[in-house]
Amino acid sequence: MTDTFVKLKNEPLKYGLTVNVYKTKYLKCSRRQDQLKLIDIENKEIEQVKSLKYLGSTVNTDDSIEEEIKEIIALGNKAFFANKKIFQSKLISKTAKLKLHFSVIRPVVTYACGTWILKETIINRLMVFERKIFGPTYENGVWRIKTNQELDKLIKHKNIINFARAQKLGWYGRIERMQETRMVKAIHSWKSISKRPIGRPKTRWRDDVEKRYTGVKSAKLEDPCPG
């Protein structure tokens, strides 16, 4: 940790930049719930945090995205309610409303979705959000919520889950085409020298892609964490 911070401080100095210590935090990913503590590096105290924002995405100690999904759905709701009158207007065609959704609201919710692990709970929350965008339907004198099948037909199989899965596959392809010297490729190809701890392992992003797309060329990749 000390060596990393020293490098972080010295590299910007070559270009006349300095690191703001008060805005510098560090995060430790671990299964153990250790007490947060400050570390002293060159007489400067660096604060430890449980989660932080990096390039718009939430990174936390337990490597889960539930918190991030909750935040982006809240942002999606804000974007929807800002345009609610347009979606409720009978003067605007369904095609125009779909274009508005695809270009304004969905990008807010699906930011960085190529890195998500799509668990069933997350899929359900995202589908509920999208059903709310297009509202209920009036049938036989009764208002009811649209089913997933009706919504899928309305948006021509371009629902938010299919979009996220397409982004995941696209990102997987980009990683596979990267040069071996790229940091992302190095992390993707990294192999652990230790065994996994006892208990059910968490679903990894790589596992999620392989499970969904069994036809990809690298579906039978070596397990980076043997045992």
C-alpha cells in the first residue's frame, strides 16, 4: 500500500500535478469485516472506506452491485418523472416514446452494465423498473400491469436485460481482442495461486458470461481459482 501511494504521488509530479490527500481514500476487498482504520504514509493520513465511486460505478468491499443497482434505478426514476408528461400524452406516438426511452432514460440505468453480474433479483428489479416506464394497460374496463411478454412484444425484444447482456458480450469480445500487455487483459487472465475458501463461491463476471453464451469460443476456459 505504501509503495503504491508513493508511486501515485511521484508520477503526477513529473507533469506539475499534486495528489490531494484529503480526497484520497483507499478500499480493501476482503471477506473479513475488519474495522476501518487510517494509514499513515509520509506523515499523511489516508482514510479507509467501504465503498467509493470510480468512473460513475460503485466499488465496495464485498464486490456486490446491489447498491449500485439501487442508485441507478433511482436516477432512472428521476429521468422518467422529468419526462412523465410526454409518456402520458396521447398526442405522441408509441414509436416516439420508445425512442425517448432508448435515448434518454435507459442510458442512465444501464451505464457500465457490461460489467454487471445479472442475478435473478437484479433482473427482476430492472424489469419492474421498465414495466413502470410504459405504464399499465386498460382491458375489459380494468387497468392492469403489463406482463413481461407484453412488454417484450411492445419493445420488439429490446428489453433492458437483453440490452445489458449484449453489452456484456461486447465487452467480453473487446477483452479477448486486447493485447496481453493491457492491464484489463492481465486481470482477466490472472490465475490465483491459492484455493477458494470453504463455502459457495460468488458468481464471477466471467462465469456469468460463459453460462449465458455457451457458444463463445472461450467457453471452456481454465478456472483461475483452482480447488
